[in-house]
Amino acid sequence: MHGLTAVGDILADYTPLPSSGRSRYDFMTNIGGTATNCAAAASRLGLTTMLVGRTGNDFMGEYAVDILRDYGVDTSQISRDSERFTAHNFISLDADGERHFTFGTRSSTFQQLGLEHIDLDSAFDCRMLYLTGMALVDGPILATTNSFVREARLLGLPVAFDLNYRDPLFSGLSRFQDRVGRILPYISFIKGARDEFEVVLGTRDLAELGERLSAAGPELIIMTEDGHGASYWWDGAARHFDAVDVEVVDTTGAGDCFMGAALSGLDRIGGLPALSHELLAGIMERANAAAAICTSGFGAVPPLPDPDAVERCLEGAELGATFAKVV
């Protein structure tokens, strides 16, 4: 049994590096995609992880599978498509490391993931299921996602969901909002960036989000706040944790690394039923540290930390947290 089955996007990321001469960009090739990055991060941090997805029968698909295996991810449920190419994403970076994406996903493979491509018994042999907003794009993957969350409910599996809203991949915000609304009743744990919550759900007020979302389904809500850290809402209370201070190079994989660390931490304590505010504090602090380390190098996957690196980061950090009861 795996601790986590992640379902979704597998991409080739082209990350800009400092260039010389007349070239504006020199690119480094990495694997990417929210599900891919999170699966690699969780596995690196000790959680047994399977990734369910689809790549092209091309060199980038082969590269993605090889790297994921190197990171300890079970790739047995990654299928290959000979008619379409592995999705790709060109990244640009601001001076402060903030990233912007140009996706090449139309007619690519990850959206073509259908139930017929998956050994469902193997995929559901896990303690938690993980999906993201990228699994709500058009194509067979949308029906697959809806089937997965319903089956997980029948099996009693908790589902973690990362909003990960990427506007260029959807024909209007309302379509994404509708698709999120349909799966919310099956979600146990939802994460999103502050701006994503505001755009998709109309507010960044965590107390309001906690009340609304917990009534719809999720019991744990985590909001990442760029360089300001992250906050959670659980059991009627909200708490904020300051970011770990590092020199930021590239923020591409920070949120996915945070989620991988959070899922690894949840599994380590025995899952959502074992939660307490004290245990959540430890999970949040380690997830913040892991995400900080991830921003200190180029690409989403190469800088992913192991548990020892996270502990060393925490030893040198000044941690701060505030606690507020939601009235």
C-alpha cells in the first residue's frame, strides 16, 4: 500500500537560467506539473507515493519517468501515448524569483488520461488521494477526476486537493468554479494560494473560507501566502506561520513542495483523524521550511529537500506563529 496516490499533470518544464551573450534566456529542462512535483516532494520526504498520469511516447516522457523513479515515485500507472506529445511549460522569472507560465498543453497527453489507462485496484491501494485544479481541464482527465473522488468516498479514502488555478487553461473562471464546486463534497483537505482563494472563492479571509468550505466538505484548509508564510483553518480555529527566510531564486515549485511536505507530515501522524493543533503546527513549520528550500534553486524538482535538510533549515530559523479563534 502507498501512503499517497497523486493523479494529474506531467509536464516538461523549461526553466530560464542567467544567460550571457546575445541570448535572452538559456533554459534548463526539468520535469514539472503540480501532481508530478508534489509526488516527487512527498516521496523525497519519506512518503511512499504513486503517480497516475499520461505522457507522450517521446524522449520527454521517458525523461519524466526516469527522474520520478530516481526520486522513489512508483511510476507503474504512468501510461504512454504514441499519438500526442508530453505537455510542456516555458517559465519566465522576475527579479524576485516570481514565476510566470506559458503552457503547451493543447493536444498533449496529460489531459487524455482515462480510466481505461489505469489499474484502479493499484491506484486506490493507498491511504490518501491527491488531485489538483490541473486535473479539471477539458479532456478525459476531467471525467477521470470526478470518478476518482467519488470512488474514494465509497472506499473511505481522504482526498487532498490543491486549487492550482491556471487561467489560460480554462475557458473562463466560471467553468473552473463550477468544476471545483462539484468535487468539494468529496474533498477532505484543500490548499490554495491566497490569490487563488480570492479569485476562485471570492475571499482571502481564512475565517470566512473555513466556515464556508467546512460546510461544503473539507475539514482542513491551508492557505499559502507567498513570502509571508502560510495559515491553516481547522476545527473552528485559524493559525498563521511565518515564512522561513531564504534567498529566493525560483518560486516555481514552492507550493507543490509545501503540499508534498504537508501530506508527508499528515501521513506520519496517522492522517486527518489524528490531527491536533500541536501536530498541525509541526506540519506547517516543516512544510514552510521545505518550500523555502525549494525556492533556493532553479526548477521545481532539483532543489527538493530531504528530511535532514528540512530539520537543518528549522534549526536555523526563527519560527513565529499566531493563533486566532474563529468566532
